[in-house]
Amino acid sequence: MPRIIISCPTTGADVPTGHRTQDFELAAVIEPRSFRCPVCHEVHSWRGDDARIEHGLTPAAATGAAPPH
């Protein structure tokens, strides 16, 4: 399932928010949600208009599974 990502406001890096979605309308997220950034370790808040769905992942990468050997 694809991850919801934002751009870290400190570093500009794309970071996962800790949320995943299959069919999710990001515009519906109007209340801020917070998470600790895995890049800069600060707490960031985001809304649907700040986020995007990560594309181009293989099914294994999208679920966090290890690639086949």
C-alpha cells in the first residue's frame, strides 16, 4: 500500500508521514496530523494539501517487505 509523504520543511527531503493509503482522498485531511520526521527528527504537522501519495513502488517496497532473493 503506498505511503503518504510530505517534504520535510527543514531539509526538503521527501519523508513518509507514517500513514498509508489505497484509496484515500488527501483533500479530506483538513485537521493537522503530526509525526516525528525520520530525517531531521523534528515533529512536523501536515494536512492533505501538504501531502502526496508515493508512486512508482514495487508491491514489496510499498509494504516494506524485503525484496526476493
